[in-house]
Amino acid sequence: MGSQTTEYTVTGMTCAHCEMSVREEVEQVPGVEAIEVSAQTGLLRVTSTTALDDARVVAAVSEAGYTATRA
């Protein structure tokens, strides 16, 4: 079974601390195996071992204080 990558647009991030906050919350979502996040581009790329629950990823980003939508 391969990995799959899902991209989200995150608004409100401005710095490396923002990226770290998002990463810490999203890595708690079940199935997540890798995260790339950029405050500069506003892109969050999540690689997972199973189909991701978008609502859980969006909720995790919200918990970090930002807004995410599926790209």
C-alpha cells in the first residue's frame, strides 16, 4: 500500500513559528507520515499511509490558530 499526498491552503501563517505550530497539530492526525508546510506559500502538504479525513486536518490547523482548505 503506497502513500498519498494531500495539499491544503493555510491562511494566517507568517513565520517559522507558525509553521511549527501547524506541524505539531497536524502530525497528531492518524495516518500522517510526513508534513511540509510553508508560511511563505501558505501550502500544507500532508503525506499519509491511509486516506486522510480532511475534517481532522482542517480541525488540527484550526487548533493551531489558522484556517485551512483543501487545495
